[in-house]
Amino acid sequence: MRLARLTVGALLVLCVIMVAFAGLASSMNSIRSPSSAVDSNMPSFENRCETDHFVLWWTNRSMASGDNISDPQIINETGEYLEKAWGEYTELFGRRPHTAPGRDKIDVVFWDIDGYGVSDPPDGPIQFSSYIWVHNKTVRKPTSAHELFHKLQYAYGYKTKWQPRKPYQWFTEGTAAWSEAFVWGRVSNQNKVDALFKNTDMDLYEADYRAMPFWIYFVQGNHEHPNNQLMVKLFEKCEELRDERRALSQVINETYGSVDSFFRAFAKERRNGFWSEACADPYKCILGPDGRDIVAEVKNFQRQWNGN
């Protein structure tokens, strides 16, 4: 078990309820400044919870009921989830996720947004949907890992020093979806794992977060001995080349040989049988939001398609 997992259990989250304090107003002015490009409809936040690397803000007084969270334990647990992901990322990558200039912690806000969460722009806060957080508990862990991984991408220059080529969500959202399994062994949406197998004609570069199985394949997570260090090499190469496709090709070539052969092998396993029986944690069992093992389901329907 990783050291990060041990330390999370001992994490003490210090929560302070603050109402109309000057410090809160100053910090939230920073969050809502034009430079952070945060939606002007964001409510005011009277509550604050601070952890080692995050400051979490929420309200229970908004006129828009979807903004409100009445149970502070939801916030406390989210702080623990984010700290767990922070520890996993810094242990593997040896690098801290991106923080805004002059800040050593990441602001996290909860309000009624579309989707589960967002971490754009790079210097803005992580935003989570209050409504989803209250009504869909099972997505909190993977979504926390996913959105924090975008901050790690920014630490390697994505959107802060270089822009990817369109289409690029197979890379940005696909690797963030990979992080959900890497940290928690579960995902916020089942089709992140199974869509690429159910539709084997789907173009990888159009697959957005559904490209997640490709990144599992890239680190050999579908076999007995995964090599997660390859994800580190990929992002270091992205930082160097400022081009995610060239970076991927170079890492594949250095690790596996022919890039074309690698993609042909992936296409074959995508159709004929992806997960080996000997694959290891955290990839051998990936849970969906309903708690079902999606890996087992993919194995089953691939066996049926191939008459096994």
C-alpha cells in the first residue's frame, strides 16, 4: 500500500465556518476576478474548509437551491478525497498540481454547474456541482481525482505554456479518466470504460474521456505488470515537445518499438479480448457509479462476441 494511502487515513481536516470575514471576502474576490474567468453567477460562500493543499468553499444560503449544501461532512470527505489524489499524483509524478500564481493551495468551490466538475481555466478554482455532490455520492471520489488531474496537466504546461491540437480530448479527458481508475479503481461514468469496446469503430481521436482504455493499454494496465511510470514519461515528453501526439509516438517508440504495430495491437485487443486474467490492481476491477465491475462486463461481452 502506498505511503499516500496511509497518510490519508490520518488526515485531519480543519474546517472553519466563516461568515462575512475580511479574509473570506479577499479570497473570493480573487476567485471571482476577471482573470480567473469564473462565471459571474457564482454565489457567495459563507463556509470554508481548509486542508493541507486545498481551500473548499460552499454555501447553504443561496437563493438558487441547487447551489446549497447543508451537510459539512460532504465537504470534509471531499477534502480527504482530494488529498488522497494529491498524494497519489505527487508520489508517481514527483510534481505538484498547478496552483494559481502566489497561491500554495487550490481553491475548490461547490455550486450548481452543468456536469460534475470543471477545472478550467488553469488559474481558476476547481468547481464541483453541489446538486450532484448531494444527490450522487458515488461520483465524488472519481470526479475529485479527475478534476485534480487537470491541475496536474497544467503543471506540465498544458494550457499554461502550450495548447494541444484539436481534437485533443482523447488526451486531456482520456488521461484524466485514467486517473479515476488509478486513484480509486472506479469511474464516474461507465462508458468511460466500456464505450470503446461496444463501438469498435469509434475513432480514438474522437473518443474524449471514452479513450480511457487506450491509456490503460498504454501503461499495460490490462496485463499482469502495469508500468504507470510511462504516464510520467508521456507528460515529461509533452512538456518538452509541446505536442501530445509527437510525445506519445516517441514514448511508444522508445518503449514498445513500432508505433503502427502498437496501435494495430491495441485495435486487435479492443475487439478480441482486452483484459488478461492476470491483470493487477487498480485495473483488474473498475467499478462504475452503480458499483458494478465494468471490467468483468467487458470480458463477458467480448467472450460472447468471439464465441468463447
